[in-house]
Amino acid sequence: KIESQVAFFAFGKTNFTPAGKEALDFIAEQLKANPAMKLDIMGHSDAAEDKVGTEKPQYANMADKRTNAVIQYLIDKGVQENRLNSVSQGSNVPNEVNVESDDPDLKMARNRRVTFKVL
């Protein structure tokens, strides 16, 4: 169930939506209930953010900034930092739910996300 959770973000943002906070709260509870569990936290951006980030530093490394925000949120909820591994994917791994016929803006929005993998 943890791996099905996703936190989405607005362009150039690291703050959480209500649905993102709900997903992170669920993950925090699962981690606290299973003390041996560790996670890869994979941050993603979209190609437009990556491009703008080369010219405007506030948009650079959004995938890293998002994973760091998620890790800090989970730590604040009582999860030990050594159980959380940050993985920056940038825009290299498109969201699997995107299909060719989707609106380009929707595809980019779906790519601005943090996903999780149980180790």
C-alpha cells in the first residue's frame, strides 16, 4: 500500500497538497508500525522545470527539493532519518499513468511527484 501512495506538486513547488499530506501521514503511520521497514523516496520533476532550472536557480533540482521536503515531513512525524533514502529521478522517469493522447500540461503535472519503494 505504501508504494501506491504519491505526493504531487505544483510547478516549482515543494509544498504538499491535502491529498499529499494524507498520503504522507499514512506512510508515517506504516513506518512507525513497522520499525524495520525502510523506504526509497523518489523525487520527480517535469522537463519544463528542469529546463527553467538551468536559468533560474529556484527551479533547479526540484526532484531533490521535493524528496528533502518529504523526508523532513516524515522525520517531523517521528520516523528515523536512517530509514529514508532519497533518490532523485528528475524528469527521467515519466509517470506510468501518462498516455500519448493526454494533454501535455496534464502529463507534466503528473510527473511532478514523489513516489515510494519499500526496501
